[in-house]
Amino acid sequence: MDPNYFSASYPTVRLSARRYEISPFLKHYQTDEMVFGAYAGRFYPLFCGQDVLENYWKLRRQVVLFDVPERPIRIKGPDVLELLEKVFTRKISTLKVGRAHYGIACLPTGGLFMDGVLIRLSDDEYWYVQANGDMDNWLVAHGHGLDVEISDPKSWVLQIQGPRSMDVLKAVTNGVLDENDFGYFHTQIVDMGGQNILVSRTGWTKELGFEIYTQGAGTDCDALWAHLMKHGEPHGMVFNTLDSMGIRRIEGGILDNGTDMDSSMTPYEAGLGAFVHLDKGDFIGRDALQNASREPLLVGLKCKTAVPLVGLEVFDADESVAAMKIGAWSPFLDCGIGYVRFHQSGAWMGKELRLRDQSGDSHPCEIVDLPFYDAEKRIPRGLDRKIP
């Protein structure tokens, strides 16, 4: 397979940056070959002419620094918990200070509106690291009449991911944090090169890793970048764009809001029913979800002879039964993988179907559960140290 197939599968267009934010770290990695994507009102580095396959293995075997576009939102005030319980489908009151968890929000119809990571910084302050969409105004609208403030902390997010990431974390915090005292989905504000920086042990790769959140104008981003590279390079850390991360996140079963799932799907149809707590009390979409089908429509697909690119149809005999939402060639599994959405529920799991490629040729494919491997998350938890 062409190692750069992932980028080639998307059209590239020229787009003005006038209405988009530009990363404060851009000057440190920009090249003439750089291709950007637009996400959450920000540009992010998608591709810079690199060998995607080579950088995929750097992520799997070493450690990689990514500049990502997710946008944190600050939610603070005496009534913050009331608002968050209303907006999110899972119980929020059990989230402890210094911890984070995955949280989704739904429309009144039960359709998926937003997903992201919710971080509790104090008794009355949370950050929600949202995906692509307008979560700010959603929170403002549903917070009407409550004593709560929704604001933009002007934070930019970096991810450091890979099996050597915890060595980098220990180095950049001068030994204050390492994996022994900084657990999975833990968060902490820590001194990093003389600056107070929020860190969470999370990521978008299903590898061992952590994320760094700048503090708006309070962070000297040039100094932070220099500090990270100074202490990361001895451990093999390199900067990379998101093409290689995209392959790994598909392997890991991480969904992208607006691409893989959208408001036409319920959390159950997207395979996210575990994050819906109907017993917690009222929340937006609860009434619709109580009577919704529990059958998933978005599942995994494996194909040994083709890359299951976006939009390709899947057939059962001569009938089109599903379409691909995203796909890639997995170097680790040595086959094409992707997320397929079925038109209707059925006994699809484990079934062999046919994937029709862009030339009209038909390829045998298998329907499987997500993620494609490491369902117990032993790799990001640091429990599985077998490097591919």
C-alpha cells in the first residue's frame, strides 16, 4: 500500500485563514509542503510531505509530539454541576478534582451533538475539551438562569504520545510527574520549564501518552516548545502531523464527531451506550434515549485486499447494506480497517460481506467489534509494554 494513501484520500482546497485561529507553535514546524485541516475554528497540521508509514511506527515504538486543534471551554460557577448534569449523558457529580473523563452531549431527539474530555479543576471549575462544533453557545443557552460562567481560556493543546512518552513527562516536569503517580485520565497543573501548565494523561491515539494545555496569554509558547524539545529529543521525540495519528485512532476505535458520528445517530447506534446513564436523572435527550434501540449501527470492518475509504458501499449479496465513514490501511494488522455504518440494525457482527471499491471491484470483508485490538486499554494504561 502507498504509505501516503491517508492524505491522498482527501481533496485539498485553498482556504483563507481569516476566520480561523493559527497555532502559536506553527513557526516551529511549518514547511512549504504543509497541508492544514480546519477543525473547531482552528487550523491544524494534517500533512507536511512526510512518510506516513514511517511516522506511524515512530508513534508506536518511540514518542511523537502533535499540535492538535481541540478547543477547551471553561465552565465555572456555583451552579456548574447543575448545568453539566443537564447537558451531559453520564453522571458528572462523581468526577473528582484532578480527574477527567469522556463525556457526550445529545440533542433533545437523542442524536449525538458533541463529544470530548471533561476535566475537573476544582469544586466549581471544569474544562471541556470539545470536538468540532459549537459547544460554547450550547452551554450558554442551557445555562440561562444559572450562576455559571462559560468562557474561552484561549488554550492550545499539544499531545505527546507513544511508549516513551512517560520518560518525556518525567523529564519536562523535572521528575514531579511520572506514570507511577500520574494515572490514566488524571490531570494536574505542574511547573514545566518555569511555567504553570495543565497536563492530562489522555490522548487521541490509544497509546501511552499525555496532553498539555497552554494557559492563554499566561503561557510563553515559544519557551514551552523549546523546553519540550530540549527534554524530549534525548528520548527520541519528534514532531509529527496528524496523518499517522489518524491511522492509530482508527485502530483504537476512537470516533471523530461530525465525521464518524453525527446528530442523526444516537449514542447507542454509535456504540457509545456505556456513556449514557439513564438512572442519573434528567438530562437533554434522556426521554428520547429511554425508548431508543440499543443496537449499534457503527461498527468495525476489516478487509485484507483494499482500503475501505470514506463513502465506499458494503454489500450483502447484491444489496447495499452499509457505507464506510472512515478507513485506513493498518500497518500493525496488515489489512484495511475502518468504521462502517449500517443502514439498519441486524445480525451483522462476524458476518462476511463485500466491499465495493472505487473501480467497482468487490472485496471480501469482515464485520468486527471496536476497537480492532486492545479492548481493555492496556496500552494507554501502561500495562502492555509489548512494542509492535
